[in-house]
Amino acid sequence: MKTLRDVILVGIGGYIGWYLAMNEEKAVRKTLNRVQIQAIKLKEEIAEKIKENEDIQNALDKIKDDYTGIVSPR
């Protein structure tokens, strides 16, 4: 009867392991979805900052071009 008991314990252990794995998979998928959403938001913020920096650089280049050739007083 010891082997039947072992088989039952292995079966119960397997079921518990399977149940926990399924629940953990759901939690991991949920976390990954949240991380993906956050990554998309960060990507959009970075794109906005890059655009803002390009606009500032263009404005500085325009100012530089406007004042090229003017000699500053010494």
C-alpha cells in the first residue's frame, strides 16, 4: 500500500503544482501587459522630448545663422 500512497501523493503534488503554475502564469502575463503599456508610454514621451530638442536646435541654428558675420564689439 505504500506505493499507492506514493502515487496518490505524487498526483496531488502534481495537481497543486499545475494549479500554482496556471495562477502564476496569469500573474506574469498581467505584469507583462502592464510593463508593455508603460514601455509604450515611455516611448511616446521620449519621442516628444526628441522632437522638442530638435525644435530647440533648429531655433538655435536660425539664431546663429541670423547673427553670422556680425562682429561683436571688443
